[in-house]
Amino acid sequence: MERALYGPGGFFVREAPGAHFRTSVHASGLFARAVAELLARVDTALGHPAELAFTDLGAGRGELVTGVLAALPPAVRRRVRAYAVERAARPDGLGPDIEWCARPPAGATGLLFANEWLDNVPLDVVEADAAGVVRRVLVAPDGREELAGPVDGADAAWLRRWWWPLPPGARAEIGRTRDAAWEAAAGSLRRGVAVAVDYGHTRAGRPPYGTLTGYREGRQVPPVPDGRGDLTAHVALDACAAGGGELRTQRAALRALGVTGTRPPLALATADPAAYVRALAAAGEAAELTDPGGLGAFTWLLRPVGVPCPLP
């Protein structure tokens, strides 16, 4: 998975993610404006520092960081230092005021935002055999699978805490690498708020056969680690939150940031038809972002660092 996604010629090194799958960032500019509102609230909680960091972790081609900067009030914008964290090369046309880097800056003060990043942190898949022994699943580049030896050590301890018991035939995804990646990302902040947004699950409702899948050119495909498509698995966000933080649905988080999906009054259609059409389109986009059966079901993990949580 590491090689297929991030190795030489790997999917995220070579491809623009937006050409293969659609995230909240691609669905509507309202998402970037909501993140800008969150950054402004973090700024207030920090007491308006001379330099305010915004770190877009898993930045793709810089769509979110560009949208956030454009949506900020001038008084906040001129103090923001923006970072786009991605393994691919810097894309052409990205604003010169955005720093392109391979890892989050250490000791930053501000907001770190990781939208659909943790689901692409590589992990191992395991399966319980007919005797109930949990074994690691090995995958060849052509997708053929076989079961290896029993899982032990730290991986087995993680499964016991967060996923077991596994009946014969059941699968799990060991999220220990995601926990460590999140701790490192959140730990890069000196003060501020770290946010991870992803599709996830908790121990009360783990999927019995795991969630690993692939995406290519807008279609869901088998998770073959050949570098031609995305490989993704839902995140055990309760495990990531064990080190601190709060979990919210995207629906609740975006509504707290002013994205409600309220339809404009019909009177506006007569008074200002163009404004009515714009407001109606925005309401439709907001409804998609907050749909509890779609993007609204994503989970936000918010970890304040030295400040109160900026969402009520």
C-alpha cells in the first residue's frame, strides 16, 4: 500500500486526486469557507497572534488551502502563513504565498486541517482463519491474496483494545499506523487546533469484513496495489481520539460553522432573481455537504492544543 500510493510512480505522486474521487473540497466552495470560519475562530481563541498558521495536510493540488485563503477576512489573511503538506511535486499555478512541504511545520500556532488524509495512511489487513487465528493478509501486485502468520506484538495489542473479537472469516484493519500519524500531526502544533475529517467507525460498529477498497477515474474498483488507483480504508477514529479530542459528525460541525442548507425566501425570487438563483444553488451545495446519508456522515476529530474547542 505504501509503495502503490507513495512510492516512485505511486498514485498520489503521479495523479491529481480530484480526477479520481470527489471530496467535500471538490463538492462545494462552501467547505473551504467553513474551514476559513474555523480558522478565524481559532485565531480569536489564540488572541490574534502576529503569525497564524494554516496547514492543509494531504493537500492534493492545493484546492482547500487556496479556497481558505480566498475566503478569509483581510485582517486575518495578512497574518496567515499557509502550508500545503503533500508528497507530490508542487503543482503549477499554486499561489506563491503557499509553502509546499513534505511534513507539517514544527511548532506552528494555528489550525492544522487534514481532510481525507488518514484514510490513505497505509495499514495492514488481517483475517481470522477457520480456527479463529488472526493472520496478516498478504497481497500481490495483481491483487492475489494469501494469509500469512499469526498477528502478535503491538498489532495484536491494538486489535485486542480496538477491534477484537474476530470470528472466523472476519477481517480487520490495524489502525496503529493511523494513530501514530495523527499523533505526529497534532503534535506539530505548539498551540491551536488539529482537525481530521474522514469516513470512519467506532468500536461499537466496526465493519465485519473491513473497508479497504480502491478508486480509479471516479469508480470504485478492487483494492489492487498496482499504483493505478487510490487505496483507502475507513478510519478507527475513536482510536485516534484516545490521545485527546472530540468527535463530531460533519453535519454538526458544518452547521456550527454556518453551513445550514436553508432555502432562500421565495420573495427574493421576485426582488432579485439572480441572487435567488445563487442562494438556491448554495443551499443545494450545503445540503450535499451536510447530508447524513452522504458527506454529512463524515466524522470530524477536533483536538485543541492549549485553547478551548472552537465549536460549541
